[in-house]
Amino acid sequence: MTRKKYIPNAISGAYWFSTVDRTSAYYQVRMHEEDIKFTALQTSNGLLEYLELPMRACNAPAAMHRLTSKFFRGLENTKSFYDDI
């Protein structure tokens, strides 16, 4: 995962800067069918399961960063930190 402290050095000297925060980015990532059962919550209304990546899952930040980095891999001077680009 990109360390936040290295991003300023990586983009230094650039003329333009911008940031994008992907709204509800975690909930836009579908869970693998076989992993949905691990997100189950027992409530008074029955068993609830996440179909999208829950924000509090232990591997959610790493998964989100991996997807974001893969998506922007070919673009120069583009860095990502979690769901921020």
C-alpha cells in the first residue's frame, strides 16, 4: 500500500494538483459469492449478509487500494491512498 508520506515527493514539481474521494467506494465492490457468508450479521429480523465490500472488514482497505492502483496503473503522476485519488 502506498504510504501517505511518500505521495508529496512523488508528485512534487507538478503544475496541477487535484484530489478525488470516491463516494461509498467500498460499497461499489461486489463480494465473491463464496465470501458473502463470512459477512453475516444476526439481527432480530434474521441473518443479514453484505453483498458488497463492508468498510470494516479487516482486508477492505488493502483490497480497495489494490483495485484503485490497478485501475490507474498506466497513468503517470497518479497516486492513490485507500479510496482517494
